[in-house]
Amino acid sequence: MSTAPTTAPVSAPTSATRSVLVVGGGAAGNAVTILLRRAGIAVDLIEAADDWNATAGSGITLQGNALRVLRELGVWEQVRASGYGFDAVGITAPDGTVLHVAEDVRTGGDDLPATVGMQRPRLQSILIDAVRASGARIRLGTRAESLDQDGNGNGNGNGNGNHDRDRDGVTVRFTDGTVGRYDLVVAADGLGSATRSAIGITDKPEPTGMAIWRVAAPRPAGVTRTDLAYGGPAYIAGYCPTSDSTLYAYVVEACRDRAAIPRESYADEMRGLAAAYGGCWPEITEHITDPAKVNYTWFDRMLVEGSWHRGRVVLVGDAAHCCPPTLAQGAALSLEDAWVLARMLTSADVWDDALLQAYYERRIARVRPVVEASVRIGQWQLDGDRDADVPGLMGRTMSALRELP
Ligand SMILES: Cc1cc2nc3c(=O)[nH]c(=O)nc-3n(C[C@H](O)[C@H](O)[C@H](O)COP(=O)(O)OP(=O)(O)OC[C@H]3O[C@@H](n4cnc5c(N)ncnc54)[C@H](O)[C@@H]3O)c2cc1C
């Protein structure tokens, strides 16, 4: 993507209606779209994939603070009905012996479960329906090719005093050759955000040294919460119920050279690790047979510091921060970003540099401790630090999230 100027004709926003382009239709982009549309803002959403729900993956653990935002989006009842709610996490030995059951912190408040496990494609389809119903203009299989900011693009307007700084905006040329003009661009294009680099933010995700094997499987009757086995051939073997009939299971180990693992061996690789675990694992392991249904991913970390915007382009979600899912907070923080940004935009008279910087200040204070704790917990495992106070750090970090973002 370039930031070259464009000469093609553009459609100007009316003075009454503000317009926003949302780049990326994951959790963050969908959430911000729904909330901005509710306030009557004109939203175009572009999604690079032709099939919006193609890469949605196996399962997701939604903590209370994610559920709180989903309730704000108006989809909580559907999430509750489709997912599997629970309030505790079990710690087991590799043979399945339950060592400890801890009550989970209800980060979304006492009127929501601590946790809901969900099939990712189901969550995504609920959000897609809500985006479609919001009246946003949606274009799939489309990317932004260039972003041309008014002024110098550094958030200070063009400095010549000849235009209304509040209406600084961005002219966007799309890959289908069309051009649009927006008051604001929200970059919700995830971890590898092309928009982030197009506006000159050079941060990139870095591997943490860990990787995860994941699969969806039928739920054995005995699985009624997340159980985590520490030790054995992997750092962690865990599972989370995602509906009455399903769960997702995962095994975390040290990163390996992805290119050296043949795709057709994925089921064998995961089953080989999972076979060392007892309890409900044998029932799960017998379903790890299809390599196409097994996912292998490295854990990454990134935290953009200083500001999350340049001019009138602002980052949300994984485009701004990502961390290993040791606290299962990535999507929760992304949903919170969307909620906070939408609230600030819809309650401000002026969309300017100060507003977008205030958004960053509000979010970084909440996001930084979660990213740091998530990374630290993974690092303790990599270092084999047996004295590390994992429950203490988890408890402190999660308790702080009970506060409204
Ligand atoms: C292994 C693993 C397990 C995880 N487990 C959990 C968990 O249990 N709980 C939890 O809360 N979080 C979890 N996370 C984190 C969570 O998945 C992410 O934080 C969340 O998906 C981020 O949402 P997002 O909308 O910012 O980005 P994404 O979900 O990545 O969405 C980005 C969207 O933008 C689109 N896109 C990309 N580039 C472009 C472009 N140039 N133009 C237009 N569209 C584009 C993509 O196709 C995609 O649809 C996990 C992450 C990993 C890696």
C-alpha cells in the first residue's frame, strides 16, 4: 500500500454526516462499525477476504470484559445461546488429576459469566449479521491501495489555515479502482496491518518463542470448564467447551520451523503431544485425525507506544497490540478498543489530534499491563521458572479489568 496522492474524483462527505472507513472485518472492525452506525455515522467497511468468515479458526475463550462489549453491541443473547458459559478454571497434572479449581474473575461484572467459550466461526457470523443489519456499506475482497491525508498527515492539519481542521480527512484509493473520501479511517486489519505500516508506524509483531496446536472436537460430558495441564511433553495442554456439543483443545510448545512441518502431518503432530495427557484427553485425542482441521500458530507480541494514530488514521485491536493468549485477552482488548473509540468519537464535537491521542492514553494504561503479563507468563514457562507466581499475576491483572475501560 502506498500513501501517494490521488487525482481521481472523490465523493465528499456532507457537512452533516461524518464518514468513516473501517479497514478489516474481525472482532475490532465489526464492533466499531456497529457502534458508529448506531450513532448515525456513515461507515464503509472493507475486508480483504472474499469469504468474510473463512479464517475464523476453531474456538475462542471470551472473558467477561469481552462479553460486556458484546452486550453493548446487542449480540449478548445470541452469544449466550450459542456458547458455553462457566466460572472456574481447573489446573491438572498431565495424567488428568485435578490439582486445583480456581474461581475466575468476572471481569465483565457480576451479571455476566466469567467466561464463555465459543466456536470462532459462530462468533464471527453473529457479528457479521449485526454489521449487515447496521446499514454499513460492506465490500469484501477489497483493500486500500493508498491513503492520502489532508495536510501533512501527522495529525496537525496542513497548517495553512485555509480549511476547517475539524474536517481534515483521508482520500482512499481501493484495489477495485474506486476512490472514497472519509473523515476518519479506522485500521482494524489485525496483527500484520498494512494500514499501520502505510501511515509510518514501524512496529511489527515479534515471536515470543512459543507455538500452539489447536483443534475443534466433540465435547466429552466431563468437560464443563477450561482445564489446563502444566508439564508433560508440552508447556500447557488445555481445552475449553465452546457449546453443548463442542470444545476446542490446544497444546502449547516451543516454536518450531513452520516450513519443516509438513501440512499433512499436523494431526499426527498434535495427536502425538496430546496422547501424553490423561483425564478427558483420550476422548479428545481420538478426534485429532484430519490435518486440515488442525491449526499451528506461533505466539506473537507487539505494543505500539506513543500514539495509535497518524493524522486521521487510527489503529484498533491487533493492529495496535497483540500478546500470547495466556490470559485469553486479545479479542477482549480489541473489542474494548472499539467500544472506547466509538464512544469518544460519538460524544466529541471535533475529531482532532487531541481526541485521538486521548483515546490512546486511555487504552494504553489498560492494554500495557495485560500485554506485559501475558508475555511474562509465557516467558516463565519458557524459562522453566517454578517459583513464578502465575496465579498471583493472573489474579491481579484480571481483577483490574473489572473496571470499565
Ligand atoms: C492462538 C491464538 C489464540 C487466541 N485465543 C484468544 C482467546 O481465547 N480469547 C481472546 O480474547 N483472544 C484470543 N486471541 C487473540 C484474538 O484472536 C485477537 O486478538 C483478535 O482476533 C483481534 O481482532 P482484530 O479484529 O483486531 O483482528 P483480526 O481478527 O485479525 O481481524 C482482522 C481482519 O482484517 C482483515 N484484513 C487484513 N488485512 C486487511 C487489509 N489490508 N484490508 C482489509 N482487510 C484486511 C482480515 O482478513 C481480518 O478479517 C488468540 C490469538 C491467537 C493467535
